[in-house]
Amino acid sequence: MPDSALPDGVERREFGGETRLATRGPPVYGEPTDGEWRAWDPERSKLGGMFELGFDTGLSGGETVLYLGAAAGTTVGHVADFAGPTYAVEFAPRPTRDLLDVAESRDRLFPLLKDARKPETYAHVVESDVDAIVQDVATRGQATVANRNARFLADDGRLLLAVKARSEDVTADPDDVFTDVLAELDGTYEVLESGRLDRFHEDHLGIVATPR
């Protein structure tokens, strides 16, 4: 992937003789560091995997981001390192406690203990016209979540969605699941790019889309 496709604030750096993606910020999950830079592990981050696989995310750095499914902050910590205001929605209290720790050293990261399936519960906090929605929600109805949150996305914004097939239907063929998800997104989004993330995340599909 050409470095020109990486946002400002995301670079390839050497860690122990290996060239890896990196952002500037305090370490979060035991990742290697080199000065102020920390490695971004694509095997622990769907968005990191999308960057490594050469997806054209449309991100240039400094964007306002709504992150759905922030969990303990592994990926959203990297996002907040290079983005602008980053709203991190997580439903489960336990990982949210870890997310609060990540946010302590990142003044652009705003954790929200909310359910991404119910965007009306945080509509009073999240500004409209965000530049990007990053979604990694391991629940049934992942396309529904993306469609419901489209209300926040700018007309030229980007949805960066990682679909986990096993969360939709553990018995179904992942390709069938992905076809159904893409069909459900079609009424709300124009899909610009999609591809399997299996090199880093088995039975996951990465999607880049923009509002219709």
C-alpha cells in the first residue's frame, strides 16, 4: 500500500527491524514503541487490517470520527492519535472502564457508554456531519446499526465497516452473510470498496461506503 494512501499521522516505522504501521501516542495494549510512535497491530484492529490491505479509506487525518464498538480502546486509541474529535461508543461497562483509561491521555477521545443500535441516545452529544463512522460491532444486525447511524455522517463522509460474519449467523456461509449485509446497506450507502480481511481477521469483510 502506498504511504500516500495513509492519513496524516499514520506512518510506516521500524520496530525491531520490522516495518509496521504506527501512530503517535501513549501505548495502550503492550504494542512496541519507538519514541513517541507506537506500532499499530493489524491482527488486533480491523481498521489497521484495512490499512495494511490497501483499502482507500478516504481518511486524510484530522477528521471528526464516530467510532461504534470501541471496546477497550485498542483501535479507537490509534484513531484518536491521528483524527480530530473522536466519539467512542461502547455498550459494555467492563471494556468502557479500559476505554476511559485510554481517553485520559487523549483529549480528542470522548467515550460514550451507549448502545450503537440506539443512536438517539447519544444524538445530543455527537455532532452532526461527522467525517467518518468507523464500525466494529460484534452483534447481529450490523448493517442495521450502520444505517441507523448514517444520520450523523456528512454527505461526503465515509463509513468504514468491519462485518463479522459469525456475529450475524454462526451457521451461515460468510459469503452469504456478506451479500446480505451489502444488500441491506444499499438503500442508505453507496459501497465504494469491499474486501475480505481474512489475512488478519477470519470471516470478516471490510467495507468503505459513502451516504447516498
